Amino acid sequence: MINKYALTTFVSELSISVPMERILLDEPMSEHTTFAVGGPADVLILPESVKEMSLAIRAARRLDLPVTVLGGGSNVLVRDGGIRGVVIQLNTMKKVLACHDRKIMASAGFMLKDVCQFAQENSLTGIEFACGIPGTLGGAVFMNAGAYDGEMSHVVSRVRTVNSTGGVHTYDAPNLGFSYRQSRFQKSQE
């Protein structure tokens, strides 16, 4: 059972930094998943920055509220009863997609197909395997997505994360713990 006082306090505290139009109460998750199914989240946060995401996680943890993080909502089924606690959906975050020194810097909320298209537009190769994989870049890195003998571990060199307590960290490729459909992030919940 979710503490309603904690939820009210969470919303009140977060609304100081995040506009109320991006703090949604009893929001139907069917409007935020590609399968268009699912009951309401107690509170759905749509952060625009890493700072807002970190603030939301810190406030929820301090109030002992469960946190669920979603990317684009693909490959997710939400039960009719919804999700208790705080849901943070990342697809509204301000996005960076840039090419420097033949490397792409991309935010987690980009659809993987869009990153592949950007690579093609910049004459970069190596990520062609991912063109048909649904979902966001962040989800693909989280699970080391792959197809056609390629996988994210072959193309990712650095990842910046927000952990379960709201802390921000950067990891280089050797520290990402990639293996078949696995990364360090599944255990660390970053």
C-alpha cells in the first residue's frame, strides 16, 4: 500500500523544480506505452533534464516511494491495476544528438532507429544492425540489444547514468559489464 501522505509530499516538493504539467497524477499508462495498455501510475514524472530526473529520484527515495523508470514505453506491458509509486518516463528529456570526431553523442531517449539514421547521414558505420530494433537508445544499452551479429557493446564507448539514489556517473566501455543481452545497469539499476 502506498503512503498517500508521502505521494502528496513528493508532488509538493517536486513541483518547486518541475512544472505541474509534467507531474501527472493517476495517469493512464496506456497513453505512454507502445502497446497502449495499462492502468494508471500514481504519479508520472516527465523530466526534461538529468537534474530533474535526479531530483525526482532523490525525493522519492527520501519518502520511501517505489520508483519505476521507463524509456519510450516499448516492450512494456503495464497491468490494468497500474503502477504504484513514482514512474519516471525519459522520452521527454531534452535530447542531444551530435557527431564529433567520428563519434556520436546521443541522449538515451532517442529512438534507436533515429540514431541509426543519424549515423548514416554522417557516413558512420557499425550500428546498421540496430536499425530494426524497437525502442530507445537507453533501453538498447541497458540490455545490450543486438541483431545480425551486432550488439550495443560493439559500438558504445561511454555511458552517463543516473543511479537509484539520484547520483550521476560516467562509465567507459570496459566498465559497462556487457555480455549477451546484459549490462552492469541491470544489476545496479542505473
